[in-house]
Amino acid sequence: MFARLALLSVLSLAMSGVVADESAAAKTVIGPNNIQIHEGAEALLAGDAERGIELTQRGLKIAANRHEEKIAHANLCAGFLLVQQYESALKHCDWVIENDPKHWRTYNNRAIVYLRLERYDESEADIRKGQQLRPHSEKLKEVKGMYLDEVEPVREHITIDDRRDGTSQPVDGDG
């Protein structure tokens, strides 16, 4: 479940590497600006987290601007979450949020990281912040459900009282 949610967040980031530059002074470029980040995102989406992390780290080293850096860090946040390296994931999630405090997907992923680290108050705070930024997000609703399952699990408690009081009469068909 955690891996699926992280991958959903990566998908949208992978697509943000595709740019059409329409400024008059520049050529039109369609396709990924940073092939390493793009291929890293594709590897993460394909379920190859180790390769995705490796490619994304290479892409981060040659990032041309803050936007590419943000994509790389957000994808590394999700990638390290997938391989259960939560402290590394947290470092990258924090970078994204420090540089773009309105990036709701990273609040989503960081909430999952905090859940895995059993830092429930911080997880809840990130879920709330994410929901303020994107109130109708299905992903955040799923993460909130995971959070509630951890902190307020529903326990089945059914009591069947099959004792009969003295006033009840057995029902028989001969009435």
C-alpha cells in the first residue's frame, strides 16, 4: 500500500519533466530536459526502485535549475520510501518542502515516511497541510486512512448474548 501511494506521486512528477518551451528567444524542446531524472522516474514507476534512485541521483548532479532539482528530490523521497530507507526519504522530502511549501504530493509522501517511522503527530500534521493545499485529493484520503488504522485501529468487538430471560417462551409451531 505504501509503495503504491509513493508510485502514484512519482507518476505526476515524471510527467513534469516534459516541457514545451515557447519563449520567442528559445527553441521549442519537447521531451525530458534531464534524461537521467526522466529515466529514473520511469524506473521507479516500473518498480525498479534501486535503479530509479541511482538514475535520479545522477540527474540531480546535473540538474539545470531549481525545477529539475525539485523533481529529483521529490522522486528520491518516493524512491527511498519504496526501499524502506526512511531517513534518506525524509531528507529529500524535507528539501522539497523547504523549497516549495505548496508541494502537496511531498506532504503526502512525507506523511507516509512519518507513519513508517511511527512519528504519528508529524504524519498527521503533513496530512492536514496536504489537505489544505489539495482538499479533494484521493491520495491524501488514503494516507489519512492508513494513519487512522495505525493510531485508532478498528477492533472488532462483538458480544453475543444468547442467554434468555425467564419471560421468554420458546416458539413452537403448535401454538
